[in-house]
Amino acid sequence: MNGAAFRVAVIGSGPSGAYAAQELSEQTDLDVSVDVYERLPVPFGLVRYGVAPDHQRIKSIVGLLADIFAHPRVRFLGNVQVGTDITVAELRQHYDAVVVACGASADRSLSIPGEDLPGVCSATDFVSWYSGHPDAAVDRFALTAEKAVVIGLGNVALDVARMLCRTPEELRRTDVPEHVVDVLANSSIREIVILGRRGPAYAKFSNKELGEFGELSDVRVQVDSGDLADDKDALQRAQEHPLTRRMLATLRGYADSGPQGDRRTVRFAFSRTPVAFVGDDSVSGLEVVHQRPAKTAVEELIPAGFFVRSVGYRGLGVPGLPLDPRSGTIPHSEGRVVDGTEVLDGVYVTGWIKRGPSGVIGTNKQDAALTAAAILEDRKRATRPRQKTVVDPMDLLKERRVELVEWPAWQRIDAAEEAEGRPVGRARVKLHERSRMLAAASAD
């Protein structure tokens, strides 16, 4: 750590944390240094482990984020668990400001009977596995069922369904580990149902992601025309929202297109409310109530052996800071963390842990700018500087034998992943085991 007059710690290296570091490090009238703490040995958070692997154009933003971490005023401190390796209280002693940008990594449950049966999992769990997250066990999924149901009408639900449809050739154009390619290539799943509680006019996914199903290799897409029957609410919403009109037109195109490919079938099922999972030793089906446009409810059993719930995310927070258990966000006032009625001096929040899981990657840039503005405003208003220690927290972490991964060490991991892909003709293959990441980081 240099002798900067204003020192900031950022917790989390995803887009929200990176953009906060950028906003602060680029201040030309302030002598500032920013340390970005990340619990994993690798940076980029949601971009690396949340964006679907087959969306390479979106994932290419890592180049821009890398430029932020390579800035001379910014340090990347990976493989550091805030709350265990170093506490928030200690960070507050060492820095003028602490910015929490840890995202929303936990899933929301359906809270219905049978949700803990084997064969039922969260989208968080499945996405982490196919993205090569080090916390996901290699053998977590076998995909031996013939039918899968993805519960949810957001873009993540579509990501899950689309990944279940990809061919081995398509998967090898991504950076997913080889064990993921092998499992997906040998999957027994032939039918995928995308199921949601609401009607098609209220789906949360984008028309762009919806349209990608029409481009999948040898895949049949089905939509029940009965689910698209116009009702007063749907017609009004379509009139008021051009994006909804385009999405409904895409769905009608699928409903009218007739047979397409036969390798796998993707079927959309709207207006189905999950009631209970059924099964003995493992899940065998889902009981739903189908609310038809005519407002008549029909009970229905959807048989399947694999279910992925994708009904939202919530933050887990950081030990030592408040968390709203209902929203899964850290309470704040214009980015300043609030504990009860007290505004915590020098503690701020940005990203999903601040506002909930909403918006696109670019939304985090706007949000980070607002939080940075609050930090700078508080600094100008302060009658005297916050008292902080002169000890470099990196020295403290080394004393505690934390295996720090700094930016050059991450670059060695990055190079090792490219080397991992070369023997199998791939641009990159992710290292998915923390031990291998740390070994690559320390390699000469």
C-alpha cells in the first residue's frame, strides 16, 4: 500500500466492485488508493461465474474490468475471506472508506413440500457447476433423467435450459471445464420444460435470449397456443410495453412453427404455480395449479426427474454488517450503510447487495458512480480525517498465512487456463479446483 492520503477497501471483484474501484481510482484531484478484496483466487465475480459460458460477447467485458484492476492505484487481493481472514472492523481501522460489493450469491426457495428431494436443485448450484466455480463439486450432477423442468421466467432460467441443449462442439467453444462438457454431452435429458407462475406477458426474460432458442442445433421449441390466448391484462400490457409485444410475437412464432429439430425439445409452460414436489427417494414430478386465461384453475402433475428452480437471488451479506433478511440486501441511505437508525461512518454499499438482483452489468456502473459520489461528498464534509492505522493490511494477512493472490498471480492463473485448453483445441479451459488455481498462482 502506498502512502495515499485516502485509502479505500472494496469487498468483491465483480462488476460492481470493479466499477467502484474505477470511479475512485480515477479521481484526479485526490490522492487515493483502492484495495479490492475477493474471497476467490480469481477476479470478475458474476462475469466469470454467472454469465452463461455460451455468451462470450458479454463475457468479453473482462478485458475492460482487467484494465481497472491493473490501474496503478488499485490492488487486487484475491483468496481473502472478509469476516474470517480479516474482519470489517479491522478494515474500518485501516481504510478511510469500505465499500461492500459482494453481490447476491444465494438463491431464493419456492418454500413448497419436497423441495429437498434429490433431483431438485437451485439455478445458483447448477450455474456454479457448469461455470467451473471452485465451490461446486465435479461430480455434483449426472443428468440421468430424460426430462428436466426449469422453474422461472428470467434470463437465468433460459441460460440453464439453453446449456442443457448445447452440443459438445458448441460447449467446447466456451471455457467450461472438460468434466462439464462430458456430463452435458452424455446427458439423458431429451425434454426441457421452462415453467413459470405468470403468463407470458409477464415473463422477465429478454426477447433476445428467447430468440436464441430458435438458433439451437436440432432443437424443437414448443409453446402451447392456449397459454398465449389473449386476456384483458395481457393485451393492455402488450400495448404499453413494446418489448413485451416483441417477446409475445417470438413466442407465437414458436407456437406456429410446427416440428423443428428432434435431438431435444424445449417446451414453455406458463401460468403454472408449483404446489409440491413428489417422489420417494428422489423427485419424480411436480404438482402445479394451471391458471388458464379463462380464470379456471386446473391441477396438473408434471413428471420429471430433474428440476432447477430459478426464482431469484438474495445476498448473504458480510459478517459484522447488518442484512435485511427479507430483501437479502444491506440497509443503506444513498449508498451509506445503516445499522438500525445509525449510519455507519465510512461504510458503503453498491451493486446487487445494495439494490437487489436487478439490472444488467452496465447498471452496476451507474450504481457505483452514485456510491462513489457519496464517499467523496462525505470526505469533503468531514471536519477532520478519519483516524486509521498506518499498517498495510497485506502485511497483516501474510502474518496470518493467507495465500494472497495479487494481480500478477491472477495473470499466471489466466495463462494456465489458456495452456489447459491448447491440448484439446480450445482457447481456454477454466481451472475449477482452488488448489490448482493457487498452484498456478505461485508457479515461477
